[in-house]
Amino acid sequence: MDISEAIRGRRAVREFMTQPMDDSTLRELVDAAIQAPSAINQQPWLFTIIRNKELLARISTEAKSYMLQRSSTALASHHFLNILNDETFDIFYGAPTLIVISAPKGPWAVEDCSLAAENLMLAAHAAGMGTCWIGFAQGWLGTRNGNSAIKLPDGYAPVAPIIVGHPKSAPPAVLRKTPRIDWIS
């Protein structure tokens, strides 16, 4: 698959098979992620790979509670309120693996981790895997309890929680809006 196909074909996957991800595939995804550019070439990334089902379930439960207590986005959306209050809703959609990309707190941590995350997601798609950035997990993972749960070193911030696994089906393409382009000559 060429890069154009990967960019145009990658979708957020929210239905996964239970088949676990093997170590070599996960290492290939991390290797693709670290090819991303980073501010002043610091390459600050830390990749925490979580495959423990009990821990994934705990993070899902804690993250939903955190969102309901602290997020105006959740409170402003009837849809979000319904799913976050649903005890059976798994924010990880049954994916067998969560990769949390973190970096030391400071300037460019978000940008560096986001660039690595996009590389990881494109590589996963090219390899027939599905991914989704799980924004619901971000708030709680950034707390002291969240940091502790995923064993982040002091001073690190979790930026990109990406689920990965074998998709049950390929999500359809979504219509893209015509971009607004301002040309300045």
C-alpha cells in the first residue's frame, strides 16, 4: 500500500476481533511511530503497551467516571452522557491493545506524540490493523492515579491513547469537506 492509499483509507475503527496482537507487529508499529519528526530531534516518546484486560477495563471505568465529573464536553452532549453512563460501554471498543504515547511534560510534547501517533495509525492501517485515538481516556490517564496505573515515570504526560487490533470490518469512507484555503502571495 502506498502512502496515499494509507492516508485516504485509514479510518477510526470501533469494532475489533478479540485476537491478540503479537509482539513483533506491535514493535513494527512503534518503529513506524518513531520515524516521526520531533522538536529539535529530541525523540522524547515513551510507548506504554497495555494488553491486560483487567487493566483496560479499569481504565475504561475510571475514564468514564472522570469524564462525567469533570468534562463540560460530556455534560454538554446528550449522546456522551448516555454512553458514559452505560456501565457496559467499553471506551476501548473491545480492542485487545492500548498503546499510550507519552513524553516528558513541556513544550512540544503534544506535537511530538501526535506526529508519532499518526505514523503508528497509518502503519497499522497499511498492515491491515485498525486503530482509534481514544480521547475519553486522556483526562484520567493524565491524573496521578492514571499515571500510576500505566506506570508512567514522574514528569511524563500521556498524550495519545491509541487502541489497535484486528478490525471486525472496514469502516466506510466519510465525506470530506472542501478545505478552506487562503492563498497569500
